[in-house]
Amino acid sequence: MDSLVMALAFLVSMLSTTFPQVSPLKVCPKCGTMEVPPPLSTNSDCGDSSYKVYCNNGVLEFLSAEGMYYRILSIDPCTFKLIIAPPRIRKDICYSSDLTVGGLRIDENSPFNISTRNTVILLNCSENLLLSPLNCSSNSLCRLFEEKVSDGSACRNTLCCTFLKDASITSRRIRARVGGCTAYTSVVNMKPDEFPGFWNYGIELQWLPSSLY
């Protein structure tokens, strides 16, 4: 019996050495009314600092590589995803609020990237886009956004295009620029048959699982 106990103790010791225990990450405090689940981190003593988000005056935000803050609308830690608000479009001219920094760009070293469930609507585009594989036709879903949603009213009667974000297109950028498309929005899990006012507007980001959690 003693030899069996010693053998089990040795086995447990070996397993502990081979598979060291990882301490669970400390959960960050709420930001306003929004929970901040691990591995997301709002400060250095909670979460995993590689998954940095920001609590600014009670509003949880994601910071792009260009220094623009985007409000976080929802978080699903079970699927490693969150949704940020798309940039505002000016009422007087078809420009996105992040046009000056070239749109949304996520750092290459970030654990976050743009998921494939986003249908991106590009607005006020140059005719160069007609040579692209994007849907810039008169029946593109972007036309419905311009015509039926007040946020797109400044972009009416301009060239617009729509595409589904997939692996063939960079997963870390949605570009906005003069000479290309000056504004954009995004819809998560697009349902074309729904009225455009009911579409789920946002940009869904996904993250790689943390090694600390």
C-alpha cells in the first residue's frame, strides 16, 4: 500500500511539473453598466494586458492602431467576440468620422481581428471601385442603406459598394480615404430581407484565446 501511495504521489508531482497550474485572471471592474470579462483588460492589475480595452467616462471602448476610439456595443466571451460601433457619418457630407486616419486599422500584433460575419458598406466611392470584385451595382445593399436609413442620407446618389469580409480581404482593416471611399458602415450577420433600419450595425471583432486564461 505504501508503495502505491508513493507511486501516486510521484505521478501527481510529475503532472504538476509538466502541466503547471495557471492562475485565473482577475476580472476587471464594470465599465459603466458593461461587464469586462477576461481576458479583456482595462488596467494593469486585471485581465490580460495583451487584450487592452479602455473605460473612458463609463464607456467601454476599443482603440485602433491609428488612435481612434470605437464604442464597444457587446461582448461574447464564449465565442471570443465583441462588436464595436461603426464610425459616425457626417450629416452634411459623406465622410466617416475616422476618414482622417484612413478608417479602421488593427495592429498586426494585436490578438484582435475583424470577423467574417461583417458585411461592409462602402460609400461615396470613386469610379476605380467599378474595376474591383465588390458589388457596386444598382441592386447592391448599400443602396438600401443610403435610401432608407437617415445616417446614409448624405451619401445618396454617390457610388457605393458592398462586400462580405472574408479571408481573401485583410482581416485587420476597413479603409476610408479620399480617392477611394470616404465613408463606410458595417452590418453583423446581415439579413438582406430585413428593413435596413433593423440591421445589426456594428463591426464584429474576434480574438485569439489568451494563454493566461
